[in-house]
Amino acid sequence: MQEKIAKNQYEVAVVPGDGIGPEMTQATIEVIKAAFGSEQKLNFTEHLAGANEYLRSGTALPEETLIACSKADAVLHGAAGLPDVNLPDGTEAGQDFSLKIRPALDLFANIRPIKLYDGIESSLRHFEPGAIDYVIVRENTEGLYAARGGGNKVRNDTVTDTMVMTRLGVERIVKTAAEQAMRRNGAPRDGKKRVTIVDKANVLRSFAFFREVAEGVLANYPEIEVDYALVDAMTVHMIERPDTFDVVVCENIIGDILSDLGAATVGGMGMSPSAEIGTWHGYFQASHGSAPTIAGKDIANPIGTILSGAFMLEWLAREHQDATLQPYADNIINAVNRVLADGRGRTRDIKGSATTSSATKAVCDALA
Ligand code: ATP
């Protein structure tokens, strides 16, 4: 791979996917185009993947899409998967897109901010905007999900899926978490830089290994307080004292589950962005799924995907050392903040009356 340099034009592979996915990517592209105005710096091309593509062609991740995603400077995704479209083994076919592209592009870090914005009422009493602001750093290529498609079924009565952890895999995810903590301002309650290692180290050898390797990495960061939580207790802490968290690092399936819980405390799935990052590639989508029951009704909340689009610009700015991109990301985040606070960007899932299209237009207007 060549070293990345600043460009006049960046190529973004867009994979709209299923359910609300296409509405979410369309909203995000509109916002990014509004942010750049007369100086467009991103070129978007659309590619097929997901459950509908599986029904059409027999694969949820066509070769053409994989090649386009690996050649592009970044990937923007809506959501993939439909609950009734299954592989012969009973798992969801559309999930193959995310679960295959992560290892294919080695997107080892799934960074999921949990942040309570102005104008959003938390389902937790006593927590005001700003009081919940942490990042879940989910390992994205190993753990239990590495068994996808490789588990064993013996006769029709015994199945196994195996947890995979490697030293390199744990080291690099914990290093990513530490770097996030070094860039942030600490936990809202006490301003301390803190990395919370979440596992089940008291029961499983694999998690004990995760914890041991994580401690070794964090020993190199004396500015960061190291904190521990067993995953079952963590579900309680995230409800009772979310303001004590700064960066949370964990294995793949734990991160998947905890990030949905975290999203529920800051307005719901529609509010939750994510960035999936490897050494070379970046892939950006909201944390939510395809929500088929609300698809096509112009009611889904586009904010999670729009914020993921802003993170895509931040990541491109860092990767290509292109300082010209950062202000556009900042402008989008500020515009989102404004329309959430004044209500124009609040869809019904976050107690507002905006539609997907009116919320998107409000963000675009705020950028103008
Ligand atoms: P996956 O496993 O693919 O991540 P999921 O089964 O967790 O998906 P989602 O599709 O994320 O399910 O939906 C979970 C709930 O959140 C549903 O009630 C859905 O309607 C709601 N939801 C998800 N995304 C949004 C959104 N953008 N706006 C409003 N509600 C949403």
C-alpha cells in the first residue's frame, strides 16, 4: 500500500443496503454536499450489497462491491439485513456484508460514541446533555463473531462457535482505545482520562487473556486510569453511572450488545454513529440495523448516519493529512447540534415531529 496523500477529490463507495439504509445514505450525501457547497471534494458511487442483493444474485457481498470498497478512499454504508432473508444455516444473509467486509478490509476498530446531545431527553433520569459522553471501542475482526460461517454442526443436535483472540488483535484494539482517550477530555463526572476494560475474565480464559494483554498495553499510558468491569455488571453501570465512562474497550459481541444499550441511553438507535477503522480502510455507518418496519415511511432518524459521515471526513482528514477537510466535519457536527437543540432535527423516535427529509433539510439549511 502507498502512503496516503491529500487529494483534490476523494472517492467514497456508498452501499445503501436494505430497509432504511438507502434513506440514511441519501440523507448523509445531501448533508455532505451541502457542507461542501461550491467546492465538492467527495465523489460518491453506489454499490449493491445486503439481503435484497442476496435474493437477487445469491450473494450479499458481490465481488464488484468488495473491489469498489477496497479501492475507495472510504466506504459509507446505510444498513444491511432483513430478518426473513436467511442463509441455509439459519443466520441472516444480509449480515454477510458487514461481517465479511470487516475482515476483508481488516477494519479492526469499531468506534461507537455514546453522547447525549442538547435537546435530547435521556431515558435515564438525572442525566443532562453533556453528562453522557463516552466511546465504546469494539474489537471488530476477532472474538465470537470470527466464528461466523465456520462453526461446527454435528448431526443435528450439537453446534459450536469458537471465540478467537490473538495478542496482536487485543494489542491493537486497546492501543486504539488509549489513543482515543488521549484525544478526549476525560469522563464527564471527573474529567479523568479513563479506559474501562469490559470482559468476563472471571469465567473464560479468552477474556482473562484479553484483560492481561490490555493491561500490558495500558501500562504505556500513565496519564490514563485503568478501570475494569465484568460485562454483566457493566450493563448496570451504564444505566446508573454512565458519566464515569470515557473510553470503553471490549471484544466484538460484547461491543455489539453494549453499544445498543448505550444508544438507548442517549435517544435510541437513530442517534448512534460509528466508525470502523483499520490500518488502511475506513467504513462508516450508524450503529443501527435496517429497521425494516419503518423503512420507506420518511420517519427514520438520519442523525446517526449523518454523524458517521462527519466522522468519515475527520478520518479522511487525519489519514491524508488534509487539513482542508476538518472544518467541513466540524460544520456538520455543529449543524446537527443546532437542529437537535432547536427541534428542527428531532424525528419522532427522539420526541420530535420532523421527518427524515425535513430533519435532513434542517441540517442542510443550518450549513448554508
Ligand atoms: P442489526 O442486528 O442489524 O443491527 P437490530 O435487529 O438491532 O439490527 P435495528 O434495525 O437497529 O435492529 O432496530 C432496532 C430498533 O431501533 C427498532 O425498533 C427500529 O425501528 C429502531 N431504529 C433503528 N434505527 C432507527 C432509526 N434510524 N430511526 C428510528 N428508529 C430506529
